Amino acid sequence: MRSTRPTRHLVRIYSISHVARSFTQLSFRALCPSCAFHEDVKNARQRVQTEKKHHSTAEGAAPESSSQHLYALDPSSPGSPLFQPFGTHILLKLQAFLRAQYPTYGIQEVLTPTIYKKSLWDISGHWESYKDDMFSVAGRRRGAYDRDREQGPPGADQQEEEDEEQFGLKPMNCPGHCLLFKSQRRSYKDLPIRYADFSPLHRNEPSGSLSGLTRLRRFHQDDGHIFCRPSQVGEEIEKTLRFVQSVYETFDLGNYELRLGTRPAHEYIGDIEEWDRAEGHLKEALARNGKDYSVNVGDGAFYGPKIDIVLEDKSGKKHQTATIQLDFQLPKRFGLVYDAPASEVGGASEATSTDSGKRDIYQATPVLIHRAILGSLERFFALLVEKHHPKWPFWLNKRQLIILSVGSDQRVRDAAEEMARALRTSNETNGPRTLGEEQFAVDYDTTDDSISKKIVNARKHGYCMFGVFGKKNMADGTVDVSLASLPNNRKILDTIGTRKLGPEVPIQRDEAKPLLHDFHTVKLNKVQCRAVMVQLTNAFL
């Protein structure tokens, strides 16, 4: 572009291009009927529409028009969501689901502190390799009052006190679990020891990288650590991979990718020989697993190689969820040992004690396996939002069933409320509920609205089922339950139809329409209705 100025200086022009809102409304065929690439443009337009549709849900945000309030974000705490009761209910269900699987895999849940002194992070290596991603916290400095109370000398100098009183919020649970392992004397007969921890983690992510629920500064992770003997490594990794497969098949979020991350080029701890041995263990386990995997060179953690499980959302963005990491370094840094027979130590470790008349006791260092099945619960929650919102599966939903009264008769309304209370729990006493008792989220609507409006509102609010309750229902103690709003409708009906629902009478179906019609109703008594809800929960439907 020529300048109009007489000096003929060049003019620098800055511009920013972006997709305008009207882009999706353009008619390229009208602009250029003979254009050979109008089909490509049409596909691009459809892609923009799809990305716009899934942009919010892929990051875990509920559509504005929905009445389901899941969580909130506030600038007073960036990257730290505040979960509403509905969202909290789903997160707790995810934790409960994993807890139900733990006995099968020999996992024990533990609780550990949120904050540790800098000296602990120095031992683990996090302060050296991960300090920029941690939140440091200044503790209370010891003053004259504290020294007088201790009735002792001041101790270390001021600089040592400042170092001692510097803390860090934990970005992961492995140092705390190492302290738990070290707190008792361990034998080779005790291994493997498998810990799990749901306590919150904090990572000082850059503000520009924060994104909805998929990238946070405070989050929960089903963090677990396995302390095992070297001979048990392969079996434990294979068992963890089976655990991952079982869980992901239940949630049906599509195929997942397996990625092997190897030793980083620079920032890593330990010897190359140990890294090679650890990577070999992971490769052997992946080969026996039978699923294809890719290798990400240099993508391992600073303490060991890892296997990452990656899911793809509807907009094509990939999210790392589960992970399995093999670590030979952290047990050494913490001085973790267990009593082992001489045949296992092979003379490599020295005897710790020799008592007359007793065999020598040798000590060996365990191998540490870091593992998470869902990974960040908030990130996994975001993927579930994209797949299910607003029609959540029955077993996850906070709005499972609502009883809708018909007419203005107060007796019918009172009976409808009593039916809802009876369906919530099988314990009709006023005492405390038992721990193993099945409880369901059952509400009721006894307002003056018409039954059609109540049905519309029930669907709008995302209820899985609604039951119509009138005078005939009050007389025979039943409720007409509609299953049309349930997700995976045909699968649910097949499941219900092939199982016995109650000992009293068979289900009375609406004979005017087939069972697998778009709209269907079944007449159930209390026992049968609770049996249906138990089946839906147990089948993860």
C-alpha cells in the first residue's frame, strides 16, 4: 500500500482477523453459485456451529437456559469452582462409585494433610523440580513469646527459622503416602499396600491456562499409590489397567487412548538405567494389555515414566484423565524399606539386625506406582456434562423421580407427598438411617398447576422419571410412572423387562401402546417402584 505522504514512507498496518458472528449465517452458494469449494465452506460452517454448541459444555459449563445449576466460578478464587448442591451430588456419586470398587482391588482409603513444610518438599524433589507450580505459604515465625513457652534456647538462627516455617500446599499426595508407609515397620508379606486419597490438591497454574473445569488450581483427584515388591510391578500395573477399562466401560465416554510418556530430556531425578528399567515394565504391561498405544518421548514425570489415558470431547479436544506412573526414586529419597528375605535382596542390601538363634533380617526398597483412575474429578465431571446434560443417568442424577398430583383434592395431594416420602427410603421409622440403606432422590409437585404443565416442568428440570398420582392411585396404592425421560431408554426397558420387580403382582403396562413406544407408562406399587430404581442404580443406567 503506497503512502500519500510526500516523503513516501512505508505505512505499517496491523489487523486482527476473526470469525464474525454472522459467518454461520452466510450463504456462500448465493454469493458464488459456481464456486467449486462451496461444499467445503458448508462443512466449515457446520463445524463452527458444532464448536460453538459444545464450547461451553466441553469445559463443564451448563447451558444458560437450563435450570440445573451445577457450579459457579468467582474471580475471588480463580480456578477454584464452587459446586452447587446438584454438582456436588454428582461429584460425591463419582467418589462413591470408586469407593465401591476399592475392595475388589485391595485399595484402602486414607486422609492426609493439605500443607507440608518446605523440608518435606525438598526430600521429595518437588521444591526443586515443581516449585513454580506450587503455592508457597508463610507460616508463623517463632517469636520471644514462643521461646518463653518452650522454656528453652532460641534454637536455630533467624534464617533457619524462616526456612522451617515455609510451607507448600500439596499438588499431589505421594509425599504424604510415603510418610504413611514409613510410619510403621513393613514386611514383604504386607506388600502390596495400596492407598487412595480424595483430598483436594492445589497447583499454581498460569491464569491464561485456566479453562472451565478442565484446568483448575484447586481440584480433587482419585489419587492412589501402590507400594510393592519389584516382582509385583507387572501384575499391579496390569490390574490397574483392568480397573481403568472396567470404569471407562461403565461411563461409556467412548474409546480412550493410551500414551506412554518416557524420560524427560533434562529435568528428571534418578539414574538412566533405572528409568530404562521402569519404562520396560510399562511397555511389557501395555503389550500384555493388548490395546494400541503411542509413545510420547520426554513426556514422563520428573520422577518416572507414565501411562496416560486420554479422552476426546465432541469438539475434538483431548483431555488426559487417568494415569499410571512408575517410580523408583521417591522411595529412596524417603528412605522407605521393608523387611525382606535374603533370597529377594540377593545380597544387595545389608542386614539390619542379627539376633542369636534367629535368621538375619534384610531390608529392601519398595517400588512406588502412582495411579489415578478418573484423574481430576472436575475434569471428568466436565466430560460427563458434555455427554449427559441435562439428561443425567438415573444413578448419577439428583432428580431421579417426581410425583405429580392430579386435581385439587387435598387428600390426593397429601397421599402423593406420602408416596414420595415412602419411595425415598425403605426405612419408615423415625430413627437414624442405616449405612447400607438405598435412598433415592424423590420429589413431589402438589401445586395447582395442570398435570400437563407439571410434566413439562419435570422434563425441563431434568427428572429421569415422573409419576402421575390421582384418586385411583390413592385407592390402590400405586403410581403411574413414565419412563420416557430416561436416557438410554430402550436399554433401560430391556433391563427392567427381564428382571422381577416385586413379589406381589406383575407390572401393569399401558396396553394402548407397546412397551418400547416413544411414550410408555407402567403402574407400580411402592415395592415395585423401589425395585425399578434399585435396578437402574445397580445397572449404572
